[in-house]
Amino acid sequence: MPQRQVLLIEDEPHIAEAIRFILSRAGWGVSVLADGAQAMAQIVAQAPDAVILDLMLPGRSGLEILAAMRTDPALVALPVLMLSARGQGRDRDAAERAGATAFLAKPFANSDVLAHLEAITGGGAGAHWEPA
């Protein structure tokens, strides 16, 4: 069965490496991108099973990227786990309004990232999330 793929868009190297490590150990193929400006091109080129997207990125914000994804018919149903160092309610609400599938505030346990990712992608190898 093909390996599930996730695109991690996170500009903090230590966080990106920690997430990449735990997801790789769980059997995910992980690509990492540190700049929001290239995000849409990479999402289209890689066609991942899910995207983990930081809210604050250089080049283009996570909310702008998510809004662009949700207006693209090919990406509208792609599961997105939004990460934010600012866990205030307004950030969570903005992510929800923009179309995030799930939201996780930093700091978080690495196992929480895996649990959220498994939940939004159906939890099994080859499972694909479908919109409600």
C-alpha cells in the first residue's frame, strides 16, 4: 500500500524537525517547506494526503494559503491541520472560518500532531478524508 504523504509548512526548524521525526516514525512520508510564498505551488505539485500549516509564515500567512486552497476545487477537501503559536480564540476562529479541518495551539505534544493528523485523514493507510 502506498505511503501516506503530508506536506508540513512550518518555518521554525526545531518544530518542523520534531514533527517530521514523529510522523516519519509513524509511517508518513513528510515533506517540509519553510516559506509560505511557495506553499500553493508545492501543494499542487506534491498532491499530499494532508497539509500541516503554520499560521504565521514568511512570504504568505497560513490563513492566506488556506483561503486560497479552499477556493481551488482540486484542494477544497484536502485536510489541513493548522498550527499556531497564538492559541487565542480569535486565531482558532479565523482558522475555522478559513476552512481548517483541525487546529492545534503551540506548544503541543508531538503525539498530538500525529493524533490530529490520523483523525483528519481517516486514521488508516490509504484512507482519504472526505468532506461532510
